[in-house]
Amino acid sequence: MSSLIAYDPVKHAELLVDYCLYAQSGERLQLAGSTLALPLMQELHRAVLRRGARPVLNLEYPGQLDEFADLAADDVLDSVHDGDLANITHMDGTLRVKAPENPVEGDPKRRARLVASGARLAAVRSGKKWSLTLYPTEFAAQQANMSLPEFEDFVMRAMFLDRPDPVAAWGEIREMQAGLIERLERADQVRIRNAGTDLTLSVRGRTWANSDGKRNMPSGEVFTGPLEDSAEGYVTFSVPTIYGGQWVRGARLEFRAGRVVDARADEGEDVLLAALDTDEGARRLGELGIGSNFGIQSPTGNILFDEKMGGTVHLALGRSYPETGGTNESGIHWDLITDLRPGAGGGTISLDGEVWQRDGQFV
């Protein structure tokens, strides 16, 4: 058995700044993350400076967003200050570093309001180059049922930082996914089926994106925005997730004419319902994504990794990505995942009646 690879914030920062942000001299780049990720934040700051760009470092302490949701006055909770909007407007790019920490119990409706109020900021960010990554924390390791050294090894390998040339490795992923997109672009109807799912969507005329690590590091998926009124049927999400700091397990949604008409969950149902009530767009799908990273084999409790697992499908409630042709607008974009691999009971993805993936393998 090979030895575990220790997490290296220098290698991580170099990949993010050169490949994901492709930092250019004179640019103003926002680097946002928790003090839990301080080793990586320091290396990002240094790497941006070495490339002649101007880093803007935004640090938050653990639990800061939870306190904001719990303590902010209503007018503060439900709005974005013009100064914050102007700050993002004058960035050339943004990078957010997730550093998972222990969930804090709170009012899911206030958490949903906080997410909704950030929609204007999110819209401005999405119009620029942006990226999202994860720093391996003790809590993230516990979520994944690993020791911290094991999780650090997992993170390094998922980003191909165990290889001499990570950028070349991401180029191989891009080429493989281009082959998947070649077939998907000819499809009209997509049907997803497993023991708890029978859902049909239309992707006619929509653009499929090749997620090759630039926006999510790590990545490995192809995605699009389904036609907003096309979802029909029901879907059960077998992979647990944390949303608004709380676990949601066994979520099940029923769609008619593209809209969620019934929702339930084995755990965190109040969180699910609060998210759906964020706004009208939260009850429609903004994304259909197909995971293609077979190097990620088991759920970690973190969407950034779990939605990329080869053999899984994820559907995002809320905001579409404009580059896919999707038009759904919402204050949320929440990815929920169902597993089609044999260990989860198996399942199929069909394109216009033809089985394209069976039990997690492309056919």
C-alpha cells in the first residue's frame, strides 16, 4: 500500500492561482475563506502577489455566518449593502475556500433568508472568473469517516496534486468529458431511474459545460440547465448533504411541469422546505449534472466532492448558470445527489429512450 500524501498548501495555491484563476498582472482578485484555512490563504496571497496581481484577502472566523444569520436585524439580513456590491463589481475574479466546520443548530428560515439576500452578489461573481475549493479540516475528515491524514491524502489525489503535472491531468479529464458532451448535445429528453427515482427532463437546445477543475477544484462533471418547465416525475436523493449548517438525508421531490409540488426528507425536512420557500425559482431546477470523476469513490458529506463522483447524478434547485442557456433565477443554488451505482441499488440514465449509463458506467 502506498504511503499517505501530506497536504501541501503551496502546491494547492499554485494550482488555484495559475490554473483556476489564471492570475494576470494588475488584476484585483478576492480570496475569501475561513481562518481555519489560514495556511492555504497565506499561500494564495503570496502566489497572487508573485504574479503581479493585487490580492484582496477576506477572512471570517468559524461560526461567523451562523452568528450573522442569528443576530442580524431584519433589514440587514434581507439586503446587500451597496458598498459590498461595489467591492465585488471591481474584482477581476474571486476564489472561495470552504473549510468545513461543525454544523450549528439555527433557524433554517433565517439561514435561507441569508442565502437569498446574497443573490445579487452571486450574480455579479458569476459574471467574472471564479473558483471554489476546499481546505481539509478535522471536521471534514470526520464527515468522510477518515482520519485527517487520510482525508488530506484523499484531497491531494482528487486534485491530481500527487502527479508531476496536475494541469496535464485535468486536460485528460477535459478530453474525456468532451466525448460525453458530444452525445449529450444531441439529446432532447433525459430520463433518470432507480429504486426511488423516475424523472424526465428536457435539455433540448441547452449547452453542456465541461467542468475541468477551473471553477471547482476538484471537479469532474458535465452539466447543463434543463428547460425550466420540463421536469416530470420524482427523485430521491440518496447521498446526504449539509445545507445551511444542517444535515439533510433522504430528500424526495416530486415535479410537475418543472415545479416541485411535494417535498419530504428523512432528516432535515424543515431545512428542505425553508430552502424551497426562498423564492419561486427555488422550486425549479437550475442544473442537471453528471459526475464523471471515478477517483472519488465514496461520499464525504461535502457537495464539492460528492457531486463529482462517477456514477452519480445531481440536480440543483434554484439559480441556473447562464452559460448553459438556463434562465431560472433564484437566491439559491443547491446541489442534491443521487447514486446510480450497484452498491446504491443501481440505476440508469437514458437519452431519448436509449440507455446511456447503466449502474454508474457509461455504455
